[in-house]
Amino acid sequence: MSSIQKKTDVILIGAGVMSATLGSLLKELAPEWEIKVFEKLANAGEESSNEWNNAGTGHAALCELNYTSEKADGSIDISKAVNINEQFQLSRQFWSFLVDSNLIRNPQDFIKPIPHMSLVIGEQDVSFLNKRFKALSNVPLFQGMEFSDDPEKLKEWIPLIMEGRTSNEPIAATKIDSGTDVNFGALTRMLFDHLQSKNVEIKYKHSIKNIKRTSDGSWEVKVHNLERGKIEYHTAKFIFIGGGGGSLPLLQRTGIPESKHIGGFPVSGLFMVCNNPKVVEQHHAKVYGKAKLGAPPMSVPHLDTRYIGNKKALLFGPFAGFSPKFLKTGSNLDLICSVKPNNLFTMLAAGAKEMALTKYLIQQVMLSNEKRLEELREFIPNAKVEDWEIVIAGQRVQVIKDTEAGKGTLQFGTEVVSAADGSVAALLGASPGASTAVNVMLEVLERCFPQHMKEWEPKIKEMIPSYGVSLAENPELFQEIHDSTTQTLGLGEKEPIHG
């Protein structure tokens, strides 16, 4: 057993898109800082960031209906949609900076232009979509969005979805061509290649066993080197826990007061993948529908054109499921082990409150392939069972915490939990996750390094020109930045649909 303590400035736990983004920001802002990364698996981007484990949507609220809600007076609240779009613009700017600076190359290997569409059926939902379209059309970030309830127009936009449709129910869609498909797995691997070239030490097959405070206020991390079977100890002034679903148990081990009264609720997912190239070619868009009653926001049904390994693919889903694991490669004891005396009542309160969600997940788990095909046929009426196969997606752990809304409230979204002194931060939660990684990591920098922000600000603005500015309120700046990032990231080219 080796107990040599190795000192470093920053430790990043988990080799996913969040650690990759934070590491890349820090290397530009404080190039002299020493950074170490520990990852339990053999490669970067193998869990939640992997291209098969998430939706691959550049979440900018262009098509996701759950980011706009109808108020009691019938008007549409678009504040969340505008906020998420602003956050995605920050990611685009940072990626453009990395490409412009030759720190990463070939952006087409991780981002491609894909129209984003919302599709609804039934009079009430058509009316909602039209109101949503009108409300968003007033905001520069959503310029170019079109609305149609004309079946002939929809046949041009989405031939595969319209073919064989016999129902006379009203149907409508919105379409915006500035949407993107993002391969977060490819992006994560590129960022870690870049970090390695900047002398960041990345240790794969290293599992974190414990995190504890040392007498001088820094953190000691107990690491199991899985290849050599040895225990190592590393200390750092700052630790970021970006281990996806695995972050909660590690945060609990730090013992910081902020880690108390927080629980996690795991939700797994399945996608149906089309294996018939002729069908794949007939569709070119990400089409999002409306979530069923009681369904969590991350299970909104969508039919997506994706590029995986630069090959065009077509995925439908996700179907929610339940597994007690916090990671796809986790343990069946993860959920039980995450229940502590300080979060027991929080977890129990959530269980009592979320009966509709629990019932929904049980129904989803029980779905037969025939039932899944029925749901797919709501999108593609002529879908054939032999053209589709099931792929298991990644695990997501939704945050449960005590809020103003009451004890044991299930949080949908991404959340940073940090120590009062800024020496440790963890990222919890799920969608829109990876799309807003840059915004979330800027929040980590602001919380954990307030003493450096003044000195770092000019460099941050060089990398992310709209930092600290609302693009929704500055249409000219938005246009300038949008045109520039579109060109740098190669997002100007459009591909025709083959009907």
C-alpha cells in the first residue's frame, strides 16, 4: 500500500464534458496551475457525455416545449426558453474560440446544423404552439422560426412523419434551421486531447474512494488505481466533482454542510434506433413532441437525426425506465447507499410527492416492444418493427432537495453545489446539462474563484464575447456573434431532405 501524498492545484473527478470544459477554461485563465483528472473508466466521455447516452441536441429551447409554459391568463412564459438559449450561445462562443485558436480542430466532427422542430396534434396543442411561436418570434435569439398547420407544408418539412397519416386531427409544427446536433462524446474526447497537450495529467481506470479535508484546509483524495490495485493519495486546493450520476455519493463524502439534505432519483432511458438507411434518409430534423401527463421533462418524445461517427442516424425516444444505479456502469446499491440520516426525510417526502412520476416510470418499465412501436407510430405512422432496434441510453440522477416549494422537491435541470469557501464544487442533475456546460462552469468559476474573477474577466470576454451581457437585449451583438460562430463552426451548410 502506497500512501505518498501527491500535491496539485486542481483535481477534476470524472472525464466527461463538464470536467473537460472546466479544465479547458482554467488552462486559458491560469495556465500555470497544475490540473489532474481521475476517471474510473478506460476513456473520456464514456458515461453521460457519450454520444449513445444522451439526446445529442444542442439544447437552445428552439424545439423543447417544456421550456415554455402557458400561464393562467393564456399567455406564454418564455423566460426559461430565452435563458437556456442564452446559455447555449455561450457554449457556441467558447467552442468557436477553441477552433479559432487551433486548440481543437474539425468542428464538423462534433457539431452539425440540423433543423429543430416542435410537433403537436390536437386543437388545444396547436393553439398553444401558435401562441408559443408568436411569443418567441419577438426575441432575436429565435429569429427564422416558422409555424405551419398546413399538412402540405408539413409534408415538405417532415415527409416521413406525414406519410400514411390518416387522422383528421389538427396538426402543426414550428421549424427553425439554426438548430444543431452535437456529438458530446466527440467534443469531450477532443477537449481531453487538447488538455493532455497542455500537460494536464489524465488518469483513467482510477476510482475515487474518499475525499476529506486536511488540517491546512486543502482536500485529500483517496484514489484506487484499478490497473495496479494500489491506493494513492492526492491533495489539491480545489476539487471539482463532475462524475455525472456518481457525483452525489462523492459530494456526500466531503461532509460539507451544503451536501446535506440532498438526494438523488435515478432515471434510465432507452432509444429506438433505425437500422434501415432508406428510412434514415427520409428525415432531416430533430422533432420534439409534448411530454405525456406525469412524465419527467427528459422523457419528451423526439425523433432525431443524429450524426454518430460522422454517419447519419435516426433515433426515437427516450423511453424512461428505472434502475437503482446512478451510473450506467454503477452498482444496484447506489440508490440505497445514497440515503443518509440527513437526507432520509427529504427522500421520503419526494417519494410521497412524486407518485405520478413513480407510476409513469413503472408503466414505462413494463412497456413491451409492441407498445414502444405504437408510440413510435404516433410519429412515423408507417414504422416497421424490423427497421428499429433498442439501445440503452445513459443514467440520469435528478436532484431531490428541500426548497421553498417544500421538503423533498424533485429538481429538473442542472445544479452546482459548492462549499462556502469555494474549495470544492459538484455538478448534479440532468438536462439541458452538456449543452449549457460553459455557462455552468462559468458559474463554478464565479463561486469558487471570486478573488480571481476581476483579473480573469478580460480573457473570459475574449473567449466568450457575450459574457455578462444579455444577447436577447442586444440584437446587434447577437447577430454579430451568431454569424461569426456559425462560420467558425461550419454551421452554414444545409442538407436537403430526401422524401
